[in-house]
Amino acid sequence: VSDQKPPISIRRVELRDADAVAACMSDPAVARGLLQLPHGSAEFWRKRIADMPAGNSATEIMLVAELDGAVVGNAGFQPAMALRRRHAVNLGIAVMRQAQGRGVGSALMSALMDFADNWAGILRIELNVFTDNDAALALYKKFGFVHEGTSRAFALRDGQYADVHFMARLHPRQPLLR
Ligand SMILES: CC(C)(COP(=O)(O)OP(=O)(O)OC[C@H]1O[C@@H](n2cnc3c(N)ncnc32)[C@H](O)[C@@H]1OP(=O)(O)O)[C@@H](O)C(=O)NCCC(=O)NCCS
């Protein structure tokens, strides 16, 4: 028996990935960790992906992970709106239930951290996470995110108002002007 892990490849999302992204986001086990509503729509993701900047001018990005040739996860940055917050982005990530626990989330995070730290000039990455989402908390801690605060009754989840932690990661070695 080989203990070699199957290769995970990461690339920018394309329109042809919309159905796979929608399937991942509308799995109830995944959606409950996000702010998605039940009955997610592929049409929504087609439009969302089509409207994403594809070129070299934005910190907004969405990446997908392929495992054994199938798209099983996605992650990305949404830029903060105010010009004075152009160093900051919000992070989102989701991996299909069947592919969780196999390093896909870590591979997506590595690629996003490289994009942020070494290419896009992002200095602050922020997110919120339900306080009982142990897998996500472990992933974020592994990539240097720290707890900044807790909001109570932040979002309705399965009939109950649930708390979230706010977490952020500042650039670990910000490039200086010489
Ligand atoms: C959070 C999520 C993206 C993690 O993706 P993943 O592919 O399972 O992550 P990985 O396999 O790379 O594991 C990441 C780390 O978390 C740890 N981990 C996984 N599940 C865990 C759990 N239930 N409790 C504690 N640690 C856990 C792993 O051991 C691993 O750490 P290691 O590399 O030091 O061993 C995935 O669970 C998911 O999509 N959940 C549903 C959507 C969601 O909640 N998104 C986050 C919203 S804030």
C-alpha cells in the first residue's frame, strides 16, 4: 500500500468550475460553516465567477483546488471597499465534505498566503469563523491568524443565533522600500 498523498493542484477559478463550486457551497455540511443560504444556485456562481476580475489589477481572487482531477475546494479574497483599506482583504474558504482532512484546505491557504505576501501587496487578511468550527480554527491558526474578538449572535444558523470569532493575519515580513 502506498502512503503517497494524491496530488493537489491549485489554479485560478474559471467559468467551467461554476457547477463544482456551487455543489461544494450548497452541501449543507459546508454551507453551515459559511453564510450561505440553503438551495444554492449554480447560476449565482456562474455570474459571480464571470464578474470576477481575471487580470492583474485586483486583490480580489478566487482559487480552486483539484484532487484527482476534480475540483473539490475553493478559496479567495474579497477586497475591503474603502481606499484607505486597500491593504486589507476578507478571506473565504470551502472544501467539499468528501475531500476534507486531506490537506486541500492547507494547499489553498498556502497559495493564498503566497499571493498576498509576495505578489499582491496585501498586508492584512481578515475573516470571521463560527466559534465551534474546529477544523477552520485549526487551519487558520496553522497559517498565522490570531483571534481579535468575538461577536455574539452574529448569524442565524440552523435555527439558532451563533457566535463568531474575528481573526486576522498581518504580513509576517512586510517588504520595505529601500
Ligand atoms: C475548514 C476547511 C476549509 C478545512 O479544509 P481541509 O481540507 O479539511 O483542511 P486540511 O485537511 O488542510 O486540514 C487543516 C488542519 O486542520 C486540522 N483539522 C481538520 N479538522 C479538524 C478538526 N475537526 N479539529 C481540529 N483540527 C482539525 C487538520 O489536522 C490540519 O492540521 P495539520 O495540517 O496540522 O494536521 C473545511 O473543513 C471546510 O470547508 N469546512 C466547511 C466550510 C467552512 O467551515 N469554511 C470555513 C469558514 S470560516
